[in-house]
Amino acid sequence: MSDADALAGLHPDTLLIQGGTLRSQFGETSEAIFLSSGYVYENAEDAEARFSGGAEGYVYSRFGNPTVTMFETRMALLEGAGVARATATGMAAVTSALLCCLKAGDHVVASRAMFGASRYVIEDLLPRFGIPATLIDGRDLAQWRGAVRGNTRVLFCESPANPLLELVDLAGVAAIAKQAGALFMVDNVFATPMLQKPLRLGADVVIYSATKHIDGQGRCLGGAICSGAAFVEKYLKDFLRMTGPTMSPFNAWVLLKGLETLPLRVERQTATAARLADWLAERPEIEGVVYPGRRDHPQHDIAVRQMTGGGPLVALRLRADKAATFRFMNALRLIKISNNLGDAKSLIAHPATTTHYRLTDAAKAELGITAGTVRLSAGLEHPDDLIADLNRALGLAQII
Ligand SMILES: *Cc1c(COP(=O)(O)O)cnc(C)c1O
């Protein structure tokens, strides 16, 4: 029985433990790390056949590596994608997915609420190569429709978006992309692969920073691009081979083991985030809590339609200026200040002065990023301890 037959119809939890495993002649239970840059051949004819694609087998770890293949296969099974390809970082995934298929004269439409570095790539880098981008309010389907031109090749968004958890109607944008003959790419980091399946909603390409929940313990960087086989064959395969944004086999192994516990972690982190959001919403120091799982999220209906949970992140608007917001953050003992997210440790970030510091004040205002805006990434600590930490810090910060 082939591996694919044995795995057909299994639940994601099972696929994430058994899927994609390649065993060496030693029969190891845990996946092996193949820290090898190259491969040797039986003879010169074998080398020739592998290079021409006439024979199966690895040729060089920039092209492929068994540990990286295991991670890629498991990601593809999880995502329900034809193919998943690993990259060194999430940003390598964003940049490669875009650059592999775009050329001078093409046009991109993107939702303006996104990860700071992705915004740099789309807003500053692509135009230098003759690929202009139109940034829009991704919540509004009419703006997507209005921004599409004859030469639009890619529609790009995050949902929920960093940092204020705005949602994009993915099926709605997918339909616009289809009509325009453009590719629809979704950065699915904030939803995690457990809670949202953009490919099922009509997206063509799904992008991950595996650094976040896929690793889940803050150990290493990684990225993944998931799509149908045609996109990989036509655009991505040669781009990755020749430009080399390759994932290290060691990181692939860490991330592969991360996938085994992803469903458990995301379930717990989502439950904790929902509890923290509800508790914070009752506090007088908080002007507003933004959480897709709450009924008061302005796009809660979209969350219900396309996500199976509110996600592990919460955004807060404190009734506070920068100084009082910093006092609150500095008073936290358990929740650590970090721009990272998706860790087992709960983390808090101040987007205006870190992840989005590069934006002008006007651009920050447009995104609703104020001096009192913070982003909270729920970890795996006991939620009662996190609430006690927030309670203590809010008291000490003397916000109101
Ligand atoms: C972290 C992140 C990225 C970039 O990933 P790296 O692994 O840090 O390169 C891209 N998009 C989103 C939404 C992220 O959170």
C-alpha cells in the first residue's frame, strides 16, 4: 500500500504526525535530519539522469533535501494543496511567491493592512522592477474590484491582518481574481493552517511564516508556499532552485516536529485568546478589543463564514498615550514584550514603534495603529495566570 493510500481520508491531527515521513534504512521512529548539502551518485550516468529529471533522487540541497521534503509533504497534506515548498523565512516565501510569477509591466492589488515587511516588498520593492501596486482597504470588495486593471496579475492579502485583525472576504476576492485572470495569494499566518483554508475558498497560493505557530516554540525561522502543482511547475520551482531561499534541513526538522503538535497548541491558544479578549473587553482601561471570534468584531460574520475559530491573536486599544501604554507593557511579568508571535510564551507588541515604525503617521492612522494599540499573542501558559498578569499590569500602569 502506498503512503498516499494509507493516508487517504485521515484527519489533520493524524496527517500531521504520520504524513510525509521518509524512513532511512535504519527504521528510525522520529524523522531524521539529513544535514547534507550534496548527494553522491552510483555512477556518472546516474548523475546525468537525475539532473535531466529522468531519474528520481536528490541532487543538491538547494533543490531538495529529504528532511525538507518531509516538511513540505506534511504541509501540503495539511493545507490540502497539490504542492508545498519550504523557504528559509516567511518573508522569503512572500517575496518568492510574488517575484516568481511577476514581470515588469504587471500590476498588483493588495490589502493595505499587512505585515510590515510584506508591505515593503509590495509597496517599495516591486515598483523598482516596474511592477506597481495599488494598496486598498481589503475589507471592501468594491475597492478590490475598482483597483483591478487589465495588467493586474496578483491580488494579495492577509486575513486576519497584522496587527488589527481586519478580515478579508476570501471567497469574494477569489471570485474577483478569477474574473480578472489574476492569481490570488493569501498570507494565512494569523489564522494558522488549522483555522482557515484559503485554497478551499478559491485562493491560488497560500503563504506561511512557519516561524510562528508552525514552530510554535520560538526556535527557528521558516516559510512555506502552498499551491496547485501548475503554479509550482510554471513559476516557483525554477525560481526557488536558482535564487536559493532554501530552508535548512535542521529548521525543517524542528518545524516538522512542530506540525505534530500544531492542532493541540492552536486549539489551546485560541481558547486562551478568546478568554483574554472577553476579560479585557470588560476593563475600563480598554477602549476596544479586536478579536475575530467576538460578536463585536465588525466583520464577525466573515469570521464565522471562513474561519473555524477566532484565532490565537488579540488586538487591544488602550485608553492611553504611548507613555501609559509602555508602563502597562513594562509592568507585565509573564507576558513578554516581543514582536514575534505564535510562541508557547505569551507575547505582546506595540506595533506603532516596532513592526510598523517604518510607516508615516498618516499611514499608521489609516490602519488604525495608535499609540495605545497593542497586539497580544496567546501562549500556552494557564489562562488564569495570564489574566492575573494583565490585571496587575493594568493596575500598575495607572491608565485611567
Ligand atoms: C512573521 C510574518 C511574516 C514574515 O515571516 P518571517 O518568518 O519573520 O520572515 C509574514 N507575514 C506575517 C503575517 C507574519 O506574521
